[in-house]
Amino acid sequence: MVYGLANTDGATITIPAAARAHSAAALKTTVSGIKLIAKDLEVGSQQETRIRFNEQATEAYDLAYDAYYLSGYAPQLYTMADQLPLMVNSLPVCKRTPKFHYTLKKLWLKTSLSN
């Protein structure tokens, strides 16, 4: 996982191919699933989260298929696996009707105006 903060326009980050945790092939596969979007109409921000179905995934966190949730100023929308918040949660294909538990939090920004 890469965390970064840039204070200038046009900042870039390069990750060498040898440092990849995932193969490019795993990221190009077509997987069925569900996409939910929470929009904050007052601020104009949004957050997406996805549930994907993959026969090779487990119900636990899978490094090859899941993605951590990174919070920002948008509404917080995520699922949990192994007590980790996820924005992409890949689960095995199931034959029963699945139930998904999501967390949704509205962020209240405090602003002050000075004269």
C-alpha cells in the first residue's frame, strides 16, 4: 500500500514493476459484483464501494482481490473483512442469497468565517 501527500501540481509517484504485489492479469479480469455509491450533494463528493464475486476469493481479506478503504472528505462507505475496512471486498460465489453489511458515515466539516 502506498500513502502519499503532494503539495504541488503535477506530482507523480513511480512504483517499479518488480515491487508489485499484484500481477497485471489479476486486475484485468472481468468479475461480477455490486457497486454502491454514496453521494454528498451539499459538498459534491462521493465514495464508491464494490462487492465482487470470485471463485478464488475467501470471506477473509484477500491481498490479491480486496482493497483497503482510504477515508477522505467524501461520505465513508465500506464493508469489513477481518476487522479491516474495505472499498473492494471480493467474496466467493455463493448459492444462497448473500447478506452484506455496509458502514456509511456522513462527515460534517466544520468551517469558520473570519471578518
